[in-house]
Amino acid sequence: MTGDATDRFLRLLVEHSREPAVLEETVRAARRRSDLVAALPEQETRRHVRALINGVLAALENGGEPGPDVLDAAGRLGSDRARQGVPVAAFLDGFQAGRAHLVATVVAEGRRLGVPADLLLEGVTRIDAITTALVHRMVHAHRVAELEAARTARESRQQALRQLLHGEPAAVPAPLDPAAAYHCVASEISDPALAARLEDAFAASGPAVCGLVDGRFAALTARPPAAAALPPGVPLLVAAPPVPLDGVASRYALCRRALRAGGAAGLDGLRALTDLALLTVTEADPELGGLLAGGLLAGLRPGDPFHREIAATALAYLDHGARVEAAAEALHVHPNTVKYRLRRLRELTGRSPADPGCAPAVPHAAHWWWALRRWLAGPPRDTTT
């Protein structure tokens, strides 16, 4: 493009692009193309359109390269739209609609004034190069602002979650309802990747706030996810019954205790706190469990493999509701083997959890369960010699 032609084209572009009517029509074109942009105050769209038009004109006048001021204006537009909740695709639709209208207006006016087609094409190409650079800056700024906002919101929610679970004053984070009751969920999971997958599962199940508390995945949720929605082989998670938010700290402490007990027992997956109640209480006092084992199982020798089989069979019998067939299936033995071992336990100790009146619900059966678990947890050697 010659110097005269360049001057002619720039004068045309500057004169018509800065006309109020062209500005207003460009604003309307941008708002027609994007409903989310149209939802913003019109003055907001007008301010940005004016800044970008002026930026394009300044770049053309300075050799076609957008300067720092122009790029900064584009970056501010991208950042502002991210903070206003306008997705990048929606605001780019508005920007491109405004650009297309502006170019079409300039080309139509150039033709009316007899500007050669090749000069118009070269001018439009230069405009495209400038607007491409502006789009890159807008998209980058939009993504940075989105990430910052997401990180800030996430950090705010996680901080509130930590405070609630520690019993500290905290603003109730969205989407939780201050008047509702929530399940407290605790785990020993510290892997951020697995924690992120769990967070997705909890979010899909209902209103929830999740995060790493004390370095481990925890959550407050209206509805824990079904087991099938969790990653396969997920480590132990303990979910307490729902409680108002001012009571979640005590539930969290109970869940932490249950985690220790369940972890020692080799449990995994999502478990209800109430299902681990007896295990949690008994694991908290091993010395008392040892005394109970010494009283009920004095006739068993820890170093005798058959005696350990007897104890394991009796424990399986209690774990499966005092049902011989269920215990046999779990141990992969014949039901008669279970009956025989229970008889041998009675012969060796003078008593058995299968004795009449010792149903799993009565304290005596619970004592047996505790004694057997504690005895089997001890060293497999004979301490009586």
C-alpha cells in the first residue's frame, strides 16, 4: 500500500470508525450476537468497544502493531468478562460480531468513495492481524482471571470447611444451607488426584463442600455418593449421620477415631460411622480388651495355629450374625467345620459365643467379639511358658 493510499485508507477508517453512529451500531452488533454480553449494562459494552476501536486505529497509525496500551485494554476486557461470569466463547462472539460490523461498514464506505478493492483488502488484512493479537491477549487474560477466581473461591470454601470441622467460627460456604443438616465425611486420603475424583463424585451426589483438611480429604455433604459412584478400590472413608453445621466438629472427631480403628482392621470404601461404632470404641482401649481376652480365652495358646483358627472362626461367626452357614462361606469351609471349632472353643475355654442366650445383640456376645479381636491381634506366640 503506497503512502498516499495508506493515508487515504487510514483517514477513511478513522473518520468513520469514530463516528458515534458507527460506535453505537457496533455495540448493538456485539450485544445481539451474545446474550451474556447483552445481559451486561450497555455502557459497559460501549466502554470496551470504544477502547478497542481506538486501539485498532492507534495500531494502524503506528505501523500495524498493537502497542502496550492497546494490549492492556484487551487484557482488561478479558479479565473483566471473566469476573462478570461471561464465558470466553460468549464474549469472543460479541467481539467478533462488533469487529465484523466495523469492517463491513468501512469496506462499504470505501467502495462508495472509490477506494480500490486491493487497498481495502490489504487494510482488512491488517485489521485482522491486529484483532488476532488482541484476541490472544483477551483470551489469555480471561483464563488467568478465571483461574484466579476459581482458586480464590476454592480456597475460601476449603478454609470454611476446615474451620467448620475444627469447631471454629466460619461463614457457611455455598452451596451449603446454614439451616440444613449435613453428613461429615473423613478419610486418610492425601493424594490430590484421588481427592479431585472424589470431589467430583460428591458434587454429583448433591450439595457438598470438599477439600483437604489437615492434609486429608474431607467433606460436608447433603447425601454421600453411592459406592458405585466412587473410584474402585478407594481407601476407607467414614460418613457420620447428618447433623446441623454447628455439630459437625464433634462428628468429625468421631470420624477420625473411626478411621484409625477401621484402618487397623483393614477396611476400605465408604462406611457409615454407626457401622464402626463397636470397632471404634474397642480399638480405643486395647488394654481393657487384653484383660477381657485373658479372662474369656485363657484356655487358648497364641502360639498354636489351630487355636488361632478356632478364634478366627468364632470371630467370623459373630461378624456374620451368629450364622454358621454365613461364617462357613466367608471362611471357605464346611458348616460342620465351623460347628466343630466352636465346640472345641467351648472345650478349651469352658464357654463359647454360640452358647444359648449369647446372641450378637447382648453384651456377652460383644465381649466375646472384643476379646477374640484383641487376642488375634496379639503376637502369635505362646506367652504362657
